[in-house]
Amino acid sequence: MNNGEQRGWIPQRLLATRHYETTASFSNRNTGFLNVQKGIWISVVCWEGPDEFEAAGWAWGTVLNNGEQRGWIPQRLLATR
């Protein structure tokens, strides 16, 4: 019983986002990762902690002005300007 509580995904347009510039290129052939060149601006909506593959943790985001290009990217590659 959920007592009226709604569960599920929240549309990205409703989330608070921040924009970050990539400090280096990143490429990963696996599905779900964001492949970018240095200097690309990313809108980040979700943060995850470190794991065995990335000590600094991960960020989920989309390339600004290209909502089709989205996925996980290492947090260490993101900087505010």
C-alpha cells in the first residue's frame, strides 16, 4: 500500500540542473555512457558515488542543445566556468 505516494521517474524538465564543461574527452563503447569531446557543456541531473570503475563517481547528464546525447560520465571530467 502506498498511501497515495506516487512513485516512478520524474521528467528531466522538472529537475534542478546545473551545467558543467568537460575538461577532457571521454569515450566508452558500452551502452548508457556519454561520449564527449573536451569543452562540451553538459546538463547534469543525477550524481552517483564512486565504484570499482571510477573513484570520483559518476554524473548522468545530457549535452546542452542535444537532448538525444545523454548518459553517464565521470565526475572528475566536469568543471564549472
